Amino acid sequence: MKTVVISAEDGKVAQLLTTLAKKMGLKSYVLDDQKKDEIALIRAIDEGMKSEKLPVKSAYDILDNLLH
């Protein structure tokens, strides 16, 4: 399975894309800012778990890149 993430500034565009995906038999989800931040944090933690040591500055850099 592949995942595609599309960022839409307009709510109508997001709704149109969601409707189109459903008509194509695909699953679609609309994420609010809180969910996006949670996913970014989970990814940062996952990256940190892959290495033996992660300097604090690097952790902050990863979080900054994921959240912005």
C-alpha cells in the first residue's frame, strides 16, 4: 500500500479531494493541525530510536523540520 499526503489551504478543495478519493474507492482522512503535530512527534521519536545516541540539538532540529 502507498500513502499520498496532499496539503490543501482551502477547505473546499480538501473536501473535493476527499470526495473524489472516496468515489475512486480509496480511503482518505483530513488531519487537523494537532494530528499533524502528533504524527511529526511520533516520526521524530522513531528516528531517535533508530540511532544509539541523539544530541539534544539534533533532536530539536528534527522536530523543527517536521513541524514546519
